[in-house]
Amino acid sequence: MNLFAFSSILICVTNLFIIFLVFLKGRSERINIIWSVFCVFILSWGIGGYKFSTTVNENEALFWWKVANIGAICIPITYYQFVYTFLDVKKNYQKSILVVSYILGIVYLSANFFLPKYFIGDLKLAFDQFFMTTFSYKNALYMVFYITFYWVLLLYSFFLLVMSYSKSSGVIQNQLKYFLIASLIGWVGGHGSFLSVIKPDIYPYTNFLIAVYPLLFTYAILRYRLLDIRLIFKRTMAYSLAAGFLMAAFVIIVLTLTNMFSSITHSDSLTVSIIAALLIALLFNPIRIQIQAFIDKLFYTINHFIKIAILIDKLSCIFLYILNFL
């Protein structure tokens, strides 16, 4: 396996994780849906990248380049859509930019699938490892796509975030700070692949950066409540750990009882294992329900105390303000 294929696997893993994490908040939240779709398109780049970098068949590589380009084309659009929604921008020309971006996206996707020679161009075996698309006058549309989406549209999105960051404070400012850092890392990572298209002798090591950005975004979620799913994440992790420990305990009990009864009764270990497994299957779900109920109660209590602490903190600030005024 080459380094590009390995980086593509990391992209798939980290984005699957963040899709799961963000989607826990609920499908009804529009901002969550947009970000999840954005990560799905990055996942498309990761899957396509892994497949075209692990095949030596040119036709197969071309197909997976088309799959990867679904992500490459749609990532800037959904990113701007996320920024547009997250910042709640109101100006008409900003909405027009979004509409034009979608129209251009349809044009680029159509060229990607139906006119690959004029968009993807000719494939060339690079680094004796995998087939890379190459830039020439035949696929000039690919360069137009690169400039309009990865320079104009994304830089304008970053500009909106920077302006919002300069006007915000507190938790919102911290959210935007980590979101900007993560976004810039992902942006640099994406440019490395385009640079390899323009300069085929440059290896796309920056593909690893596309896998790093979700980790920073996750850090912002957990520390600064970005998308407000910190408590849900912790509760889900508690459920998973409790179920894991419970399953491990049951497996140990099955193995112990099987060996014990087999040696005492000299009966078939398979029969003993089946009986033990049936008993455990009957007991597992009631115990799991009790554990989940306990975790729900625990997190409800924690959340209640957090609200009380916030209220006390606000009252303390008001009280100190009154004392200073007096």
C-alpha cells in the first residue's frame, strides 16, 4: 500500500467518525445535515482516492477518479453552504453566490461524468504507484473549476469566517477559531492534490492533512460545544463502554462456565456453551436497559447541575457588578 492510499483510508475513518458524531444531534437540525453532507463528500474523495491509488488498471482508475471528483467538486459548495447557514448571512448577493456555485457544480459534475477527456484529462502513471490526472489545454475546464471553487469560493468563505471571528467573543469566537484552523488545514491538504496534477513530480503528501481537520473540529465540538453535542457524545460513549464491558463480562462467564461444567459433568462443551449463551441472551437486555437508565439519570443530574452552576455564575457577576457600582 502506498502513502496516498493510506492517507485516503485515514480520511475515510476520520470523516466517518465525525459524520456519526455530528449526526447524533438529530436529523432535524439543518446545520447538522449540511455538515454531515459536507463530510460525506470528503468521504467520497477518500474512497475514490483509495481505489484509484491501488489499481493498475487505467479504466478502473478513471472510474474512481470520477467518484473522487464528486467529492472534490461538492466540498467547496457544501462548505460555503455551511458557512452561509452557520453565520446566518442575510445579503442577497451572498445567496446569489450560493446559487451560482450550485449551477457551476452541476456543470462540473456533468463534465466529470460525460466529458472526462475535457475535465479529468489523460491519466498518467505517477511515481510508479497509481494513475494521476494531468493538466493540459484539453482539460482547461479542470483549471477553471480549481480556481473558481478552491480559490475564489473557499477564500470568500474564509473571509466571512474571519470577519465574524473579529466581531465575536467568548465561546462563539473559540468555535470560529478552531473551525478556521481546521478549515485552513483541510484547504492546504486539498491544494496538494491539485498541485500534483499541475506538477506531476510532486507527491501529494498533503492528502494526510485532509484526514487531520476532523480531529480539530471534534476538539472544538467537545471543548467549545460547536454544534452543541458535547453531552450527547459523552452519553453515547458511556453507553458504548457500558455495553462493551457488559459483553466482555458475559463472554468471560460463558467461557468459565463452559470449562467448569464440561470438566465436572464430562458433557459436550458445545452443549454447555449453547445453554450458557441462551441464559446470557435472556439476561443481557434487561441488564443493559438498567445500565442505560442509570446513565440517563446520571447525565440528567450532571446537566441539571451545569445549568445551576451557570445560573450561579451569572448571579455572582451581577452581584459583583452591583457592589462595584456602589
